[in-house]
Amino acid sequence: MTRSLTIKLPDDSGQTLEELGRRQCRSAEDVAEDILERALAMARWRQNREQLQLRAEAAGFRSEDDILDAIS
């Protein structure tokens, strides 16, 4: 499923997307979609990392050395 989203960009950001699109033989919209998908993936990764870090700390792991000691 896909959704449409309309956003306002500063002129320089719009021009940058257009330039990137021309260089890659793609539309500015496709370039923006890829950039947004990467940013969202990084945000999900950071959120998952924070949750796992909290779980590890709750289990008594405070550093990478603690983890290495547990698996060695």
C-alpha cells in the first residue's frame, strides 16, 4: 500500500532534489522518497537500539565487555 504526502520545502532543498534527480535520471519525487525511507529506517534502527540497550542494562549488561564475558 502507498500513501501520498504533500510537503513544502525551502527552494534550495527543492533545487537540490531536482539536481540529484537529473544526475540519477530519476524524478525529484523518487529521490525524496528514497531519502525519506532511509531517514525512517535510521530512526527505527535508533529506536530499536535504545530499547535493546535498556533491556541489556536491566539484565545486568553495562558494557560490551560484560557481553563478551557472558558469551566467552
